[in-house]
Amino acid sequence: MTWTSRNGIEIRDLVPAELRRHWVEQGLCPDRPVYDLFVERVRAHPDREAVVDGDVVLGYSDLDDAVRRVAAALSAEGFGEGDIIGIRMPNGWRMVVAELAVAAIGAVALPYPDGSGTQDTRSLLGRSRAAAGIFTDPADAEVAAALPTVRRAFLFDDLDSGTDWHPPVLEPEAPVRVLVTSGSQSEPKMIAYSHNAMAGGRANYVREISGDEPMRALVLMKLSSGYGSLVTHVSIAALGATVVLQHGFDAAEALRAVTRHRPTHLFGVPTMLRRLAEHPSEPGEDLSSLRAVVSSAAPLSDVTARACTRRFGTRVITIYGSSDGINCHTALTGTGNGSGTGIPDPEVAEIRVVDELGRDVGPGDAGEIWARGPMTPLSYVADPGLDQRYRTRGGWVRSGDLGVLDELGRLHVLGRVENVVSRGGFKISPAEVERELAAHPDVVDVACVPVPDEELGERMCACVSQAAGSAELSLSDVTEFLEGERGLERRKLPEFLLRLPELPLAPTGKVCRRTVTALAADHVAAGQPAMSSTSSRP
């Protein structure tokens, strides 16, 4: 199947059609559009809380009313099937409404993280040929409106129509959401997921984590992230859960939210969970509602896992996964005692470990992790090169991760095949930062590399050689240039700077990243301070 947007973007399904049909026949995918599933939840429990956003609480019926008003407004402006619509706004009920409304009219949602930079808006909406954008910040709308394919850039609060509207009949294998991840590419990757993959495979792993009883989930990560995609289309539309949201991460507020809203599950990245575990208790604190604390987006250390177990008095579940279509979690095996990242669930994604020729390796042997199953996405958006690189003819997703399946079938992840910086669970593409910093007139060569950090796992160090006779650059010079002149988002800025007469080269003539990384680590260990304006980023 190939879906083509009205602006000429083709999204192909790279999984064989007979496999998709098999997963539907096995009951692993619902074979229904996301909004249809949501309406079923509305009818089943109209008064159940759907979204808790501070003092704003929307029941399922209230949420549907808001979704229908936004969907009617979008439809009245001529948007619907065949359109890709960007969404950039902070966590909250508005984000959930926008995502569901875009799904309801048959368009494809492209949520991406909010922030002060313009680079992501220009790159993502430009490359996807988005037809519209929905924002809360007028500055974002202004940038989007200037792009050639964007017909309208809406402010969310202006999208409100009481006109009669009826949802269209949609194909469940059509795309509904694009997940964005920086990975190791020079620009963020965009991965298209169908209604069936979101409400099927992705919902299957959340259902396994949540158990048989209705879930109340406190979600600390951004809804626009791959990890955050478990909220709107999955936890709400497919599973009928209650989701408690915070606009930004604050450890004290998150712990108060547990006491106040009584969630059964808490979802966050390891850095957040470590800060929660270390935060002192307040009078009246009550964490007894929690049945599980769930970690993903970066490796969870044993130290942090034990601290969470002590602090919350409940089980800790780790998820190994990526926006590209990989998933394995420890809901069944638990953490520790050599369990790795758990046992792969074929109802979500079958996992193989293969050698350089794509042949399965034996138990205990290392290889690249491949995955395929009901959660497998359609393909990458506007980048056939990524499809060639990371997808196989049979629909398998190549993770780019090294791993081992042990004799008990448990998956152990050994590390990345390619270079990426994982800062507190957020993946930063060194290539993207290098590209922008290379535009500085005084920079001759640049390599951005990860350096170890006890709190966040990794931070980024920019290693540069400068033009002869130029004034020495400071870290503030570099970050001001990247953010102010190049529009790079603050969360992507390097936090250390290492100046070298020239960057060391490998025999191939390319920069030797292993040597540069070692030099950067020594430089930071010697006491180079992190950039104060960015070291407190969540």
C-alpha cells in the first residue's frame, strides 16, 4: 500500500500485506481507525476522567466534545484525508485534543517538541510538505505560515466550531501519526505509523504493562516524543485510560501529583526517575496508588532502579524501544538478576539478533537487533535512503543497536552501532549540531561527541579547530551562535567546548571519533564546567 498526501509525499507500507492481514486476523490489531476506537470508549464510559491537566479535568464525553469542535473547524477550512498537519505545543489537554482531531478528520499528525528554536519547524514541516500546523505560540505559527506548502497555521484557541461534522470512513492501515526522533541523522527522522500499528502493536505493550484494571497514568515525558506517543492514540483512544499530564517536569510537583491524582502508573525517563527517587518526602505524601514505575528512552541503571523501588515501594518496569518500531520490556521478567530488557512479546514485535549478512546468530552471540510485528511502522517520511538503510524486504526494522538473546530468550542491549548522544533520555544528533556549527566563520572543523555524566547519562561536547588568527571561541559564543543565528533548539546545545589545533584523523582521512571522544572525556574530567544556561535543562 502507498499513501500519497495532497502535497505529493508518498508513504509506503514496507511490511508485506499478508503479514498485516495475519496480525488483524490474530486479533493483534483492531482493524479500526483511532477515532472510531475513541468514540467506543466515550460510549462505554462517558464520565470517566480522560485527561487531568492541573485544575482542568476532561471526562471522555467532554474530551470528545472538544475534539469534534476542532475537527469541525479543520474540516471547514478544507483539511482532511491526504493532509499532514504539524502540531507543536506543550503537554496538556490541548495537545490531546489536537492529536485526536487530526486523526478524526483522516489527516496525519506530526507532533514535535515545543521550544524557542525555528529549525525543527522549518525542517519537519518543510520536508513532510505539511499542509497546516497547530500551535499555541504565535511565533511558531508565523514561521510555519511562511513555508511554501503550509496553507494555514492555526493557533489552537482559534480552532473552535459548532458546525455539524461527521467523521469520514477511514482505512485502518493508512497513516495517522508521524513519530519524530533525532537518532544519528543530520536532521530529525520522521516515521509514519498507521491506525492499526498505533492502536494495535503499540497498545499491546501498554496493555501488558498496565494489566487488567483501568490504568491511571502520570506521564512526565513530552507527548510529542516517541515515548510520549503512548498517550493519545494508545492509552486514551485504544485503552480508555486516564492520563495525568504536567506541562514541564518538576520533581516536587510530580510527587504531589501522585498524592493528589492517585495514578496507578508513573511513566518517565531515567533522569526524571532518579530525581524523583532522590527528592525528599513532604508531609502528607502518599505514593501507595502506584502499581508500577515505568522507564524508557534511555538505559536505566541498577542504582536508579533500586532507588525507585525503595522510594515508591512498587515494581519498576524498563522498556527498550525506539520510534523506529522496536519494543521489549520487563513487565514479565522484572529488572535485575540478568533479565536484560525482558523477553520479546510477539504480540508487539518479534525480535531477532543477526550478523552482518542478516543471518540469525545463536544464543549468547552478539549481533544487530531486528524487529517486526503489529507495531511495525509503515516507513520513513520523505527519506527513501533511511528506508533502504533501516528496513528489509520482509518488513524487518534494523535497530542499529547491538544485542544478545540469551538461552532463556531474554534480550540484552549492548549499545549503539552508530553515534548518538542520549542526554537524560533525549536523543541528540551530533551530525545536526555539527552541521550548524560548521557554518560559523571561525570554525574549520567540528565533531560533537558524548561525554559521560552521572546524572543525565551523557552530555554533548563540541570539539572544534579554528581558523588561524581568529579569536578563541568560548562555550557561550558557540551556544549563542547555534541558538540565536542558526535557530537550534536549546535542548540540543553542547554543554562543553574543547578547542584543538586540529581534529585527529583516522587512516581513512575522516575525523577519528574514538580519539576525539577520549580527549573530550579527559577534558571534562579535568574540571571543565558545563554551560550554566543549559545544564538545568530537563
